Amino acid sequence: MQQQRLIVLGATGSVGESTAEVVLAARDRVGVDGLVAHRSGERLWKLGRQLEANWVGLTDQPAARALAAAHGGEKPRVVAGLDAIVEAIQSSPADRVMSAMSGFSGLVPTLAAIERGMDVLLANKETLVAAGELVIGSARQSGSRIIPVDSEHSAIFQCLANAQPPLGVILTCSGGPFRGRRPSDLAGVEPAEALNHPTWNMGPKITIDTATLMNKGLEIIEAHWLFGLDYARIRVIVHPESIVHSMVEFEDGVVMAQLGVPDMRVPIEVAMAWPERWAIPVPHLSLAGRSLTFEPPDEETFPALTLARAAGEAGGLYPCALNAANEIAVEEFLAGRISFLNIATLVQSVLEAGNWAGPADSLEAVLECDARARAAAVSRSAVG
Ligand code: NDP
Ligand code: MG
């Protein structure tokens, strides 16, 4: 059996750790070349030893220096800083990259892997939101495949296998911890409440995004790029049980859904094994006695969904600006500097105040827009 060679970006995060579990369950099929994190040095080192990686990289230079000083000369080799990590990716024998860093920070290393022609198992949706045109164009050029890991997009990917082009897709949405609440109930929400997701256990940024429903908005844009669908063909339905992971609708009225327990190890395994399926140690779904419910999203209480769809439809640099403003707004909320409802208000004010109509067709344009939207969000947050 041919072994895959894998690089994991964001190895110490929630998706990264689940990826490590899938790799350990499929040891004979997957070898690990490199692992990347930001500054969790010792955690990364431990994973590197456990997965027998050749190198581990930290984007934070002081953390990388400390790790190298503690383990100099041992395997895995320590790679320090983003530039050296990009070089390690460009010279790596790996054929697949798990892209699971958080937020916009994933863009540059993910693009490096795509340019090298590696297949990308994509959890890091912000990369596609901010630079969809660039990422998809560059994958087309290099022949790299982008296989979704986000559970909804994995579900759609599986439903689409060997089928006709879809009429549309229906993204399911848990509704987050505040489903059923009204804006007046949400004014005084504390970060700890918003961090308590009912069905998924994830990193802090995406957990806040699921509370505002911005996560579903980002996923609409992600689906547009992954499946080449017009926005009108991408719908959202709230499904609090998180068992149906998304659906695909065909011309003849047939709807296909993918079901399973809410556990990220499944879409990670699907992306790694595709087109095979591997056995992994997750509980199997038991439906007897369970009800599955569906309701429309409440866009009045959760305007982030409307904002993201509008930014996607506006195109150009709007989605990049939306993503950057949202990353700042989430940081500000987690630091206790703005209220929960102000997350969407801040994003909206950044989108309305700037000119984001230019093309998002180069890395320079995307980086410049990201920096400009972050600065606008920081100054507006201080004012508001
Ligand atoms: P976490 O916050 O749990 O982990 C983030 C990872 O990225 C950590 O390894 C962190 O390293 C690393 N990281 C953060 N910033 C940088 C940086 N500047 N340079 C290098 N590495 C960095 O996030 P999640 O695992 O929850 O999410 C990862 C991505 O996957 C996100 O884009 C999210 O939207 C997406 N996703 C997540 C799902 C989930 O279930 N968690 C589901 C679907 C999509 P360190 O530990 O050193 O800080
Ligand atoms: Mg998702």
C-alpha cells in the first residue's frame, strides 16, 4: 500500500488534534512529514514525536527559538518562522496538506502547498473566504485538489460523488448556543456563554462564529468557491441535532443528505481517505427514537448571516474585508471590549465605510485589503 505523506497546518488545534487521532488510527497508510502551529511549542513537539514527523514549525519566532534550544539536534527538526515554514512546505515530499490553522493566518502556507501541487484537505475556511478566486485559480493551475473538511462541505462533496451537477445545496446549521433567542436577550451575553457550543467542540474563534451565525455565512462563501455555485443556489437551514451535515438538491427534486455523529474525525478521515473509506474509532449513528428537526434561520437576530451573503454576492474584496473585520470583532468580544451584538454591527460598519470593490486576484491585493479592513475595524471598535 502506498503511504500518503502529510503536513498538518494548525496541528495543535481542535481539528489538528482530531487529525492526529485519524493518523494514529491509520498508521500504515499515512506518514507525517511536518507539523505547524503558532506558539504551542511543547504540545507540537510531543505530537511531532508521537507521529514521527520529520520537522515541526512554529510561526512565532521566540517560541520556535525556545523549542529549538530545548530539543536541539533531536528529531523532528525545528523550523522557525513563517518564511522558513513556507520553504519547508515548498521542498517537502508530502502529497497532502491538512489546512487547519485558524483564520487568515492559514492563507500563505496553504497557497504555498497549492503552488507545489499538493492536495489540500481544507478546514481553514477563512482562506477561501478571503481569497477564493486566488486559491481556486492557483489550484487549477497546479492540479492540486481541494478536498473539504468542514463538515457541511464534506457532506456535499460526498453527496456529489459521481452525480450530475446539483441544482443547489442546503447547508445545515446547528443554530449555535443562542438559537431561539431574540436580540434583546443577547445584549449582555458574556464570552463564556458564547463559547459553550451545544453540539461541536471547537477552537474559540469558530465557536464565537457559530454563536453569531457568521460561521454559516463564511460557509456560504466557502461553498460558492468549492462547488462553483451561484449564491442563490446556496441555502441554509437550522438543524439543532447536527446529524444531517448538509444536503444536495438535484433538478429532478431528489435531495441527498449525509448523516453521521457530529465528530470532526469523520470529515477529516473522508478527506484523507477519499475515494476510499477507512475504519476509524468513532461511535456509529443510531437513529431509533431520535427526532431530526429543521427550521429557517432567524436573520433578524443573527444579521451576520445576511452580511456574509451580501459580501459574497458583492464579490471582489468584500468577502476578504468581511473576514478581516470579523476576526477583529471576535477578538474584541473575547477581550471584553465590545458586546456580542456589536460583533455584527462592527463588521457591517467596516463594510459600509470602505471601498472593497477592487479585484481579489492577487496575494498583494488580498493582504492589503486584509490589513486595511483590520485597521478600520480596530479604529471603529475604539470609537464604538
Ligand atoms: P483552534 O483555535 O483550535 O486551533 C488553531 C490552530 O492554528 C492551532 O494549532 C494554532 O497554534 C494554529 N495557529 C493559530 N494562529 C496561527 C498562526 N498565526 N500561525 C500558525 N499557526 C497558527 O482552531 P480549530 O481547530 O477549531 O479551527 C481551525 C480551522 O478549521 C478554522 O479555520 C476553523 O474555521 C476550521 N474548522 C474548524 C472546525 C472545528 O470543529 N474545530 C470545524 C470546521 C472548520 P497554537 O496552538 O500554537 O496557537
Ligand atoms: Mg462547518
